[in-house]
Amino acid sequence: MAWRPRRLTARMRLALSYALFLNVAGAATLAVLYLGMRYVPSYPLSTTDPSVSHVASRQEILETLLEASGLALVALAVIGLWGGWVIAGRVLRPLQEITRAARRAADGSLDHRIGLRGRRDEFTDLSDTFDHMLDRLQRSFEIQQRFAANASHELRTPLAITRTMLDVARADPHGQDHPRLVARLHETNQRGIEIVDAMLQLSSLAQTPPDMEPVDLSDTVREAVATTEGEAADLGVTVSVRSQASPVTGDGVLLRQLVVNLLQNALRHNLPADGGVVLTAMPDPQDRGLALLTVSNTGPHLTEPVQNLTEPFLRGGGRVAAGGSGRAGHGLGLPIVARIAEAHGGGLRLTPNPGGGLTARVRLPLRG
């Protein structure tokens, strides 16, 4: 932190400002009175009262006025400084609370909130803004902690499996089915590579803006369906597609990845048999300036809040992948979808279906 010379506190500056203003106002008032007295006649004043032996002259009146004015200004300075100090303290008290909260946040305590009460003013606005910032910082910090813990777990799992298989093979090198061992090692290694690639993609989406070009979302949907049709056939899930021309501006590769991730999520978290997925792409009927992509699937009832599904490494049904597919996900599909949608000026909304399953809606700006 750069060194700064010590200066007067804000409270002292306000107190001095109040006192100076009060004295300037008093001096101006007295100056007006003094100038007015200059027009008192300069000839000797007299009185008809025989009991009064002396009548003050104009000069004596002016001298008395100056003496009284000096005493009054000194009194105003003392009163103004004391009063300004008290008033400044009352005015700046909310700022002191905000400062204490900022120091606690700087020390790592993000759970403290200011919560100023009273009439709405600049300090309550600042307090509410600061509390909102602390809320976002706390959520972001907690998400990062969970991400680090989950990422460590996800990356540790394939490494631990690989080590176990190698230990077994080293202990009994002649009793191994080497082709099967190599295939399992390759599969485990591929899983680790996929996790790292997905994490890198999440990181790049947060830092690098996508390349924008004209894209028809309906064409992207057809490409994504063709990519996942083999997996859909293996799982016995029927995919229904309804699309209309939906011109948007974005990165074609990322938008295709968005649709593929949604489809894979809908396929892998579906019913064991006779499952279905409905995919639509069209201009949003509620907002003609947006394109609406909807992916809805059958499946079990969700037990966890749907907003948690966009958190990295959290899979539907907890940390257990969809049963029996043999194509377990990493819990990064929906987080990547959310990041891609945000990078294109849109958003992802997840809604549980009353009969089970999930509906994902992605809204993107239509190309004008």
C-alpha cells in the first residue's frame, strides 16, 4: 500500500467547515452592521434628558461595536467548532459502520452485513450496495471453494483408479489380462483428459469473448442431434425436434457445444426405458427479440434445487451419474451451457417437470 501523509480526519474537516461557515456568516452580518453605522451623523449627539450628562459619539459606538463583534466571533468559533464536531459525528456514524464492515471483509470475514436502518439517503444506498457486494463475494468465494474441492476429487478419482490397476498388475504381472488392462487404463486416462479439457473451457469462457458470426440456431440444433443420435439409440431415448429459422450472432462451435451438452444431459438423466426428449428452437413467443431453445426430457423427480445444477461437478441425483448408460458425465455440462449462454448475451433457465425430468430454456438475442 502506498504511503500517504497523515491528514485531518473527515470529521475534523467537516467541523472546521461548519465553524468557518458560521464565522464567515457572522462576520458578514457584523460587517453590514458596521457599514450601516458609518452613516450615523458625525456631529455630536445630544439628548434632551437633563439627567444624562454624556451621549456616545459615533466613534465610540463603532469602537464598542467592534469589541462586541470580536467577542461574538470568538464565541461563534467555539460554538461552531463544538457543534460542527457533534453534528459531523452524527452524520458520519453510518460511514464508520461501513468502514468497520470493510475491514472485517478485508480480514476474510464475508458473513457480516451492515444493514443500515432509517431514512433513505446516500449512506443507506452505499450500505445496501456494500452488503450486495458482500453477498456476491461470499457466494463467489463459496462456489470457488466447492469447485476446488470437487475438482480435486474428480481429478483424484481417475488417478487413484489408475494407480490401483497398476499396483495390481505389478503385484501379479503374469496373471493379468493385458488387453483389458490397457483398455481400462486408456478409458480412465481419457476421463481425466475430458475433465481437464472441460475445466479449461470453463476458464476460457470466463476470460475470452467468443468470436461472433451469423448463425442459424435451427441448423445448430440439427447438427447437435446428428452428433448425439448414436447415444440416444443406445439409451433407447426418443428425440423429437421442432425448429424454425432462428438467426443469432455468436460462435458456431460454442453454440453447437451448448446444444450438445443440453442433449447429452437430457439423454443421460432420463428414464431407464421408453424415455423421451423434446427439443425446440424458434423465436421466443414472449419476446420477439430473442431466440428460444428448449430441451425437455422425461426422467426421475429431482430432489435437489435446480439452480445448483449449474454449479460445476454437481450432477443430477447428487454425485451419481445417470444409471446404466456407461457414459458418466463430469458435472460440467450445464455449467458450460450457462457460461456459453452468458457469453452470448443470453441466459439459461432450468425448470423441473411436474411428472419428472427437467426443462432447460436458453434465450439468446436474435440477429437484427
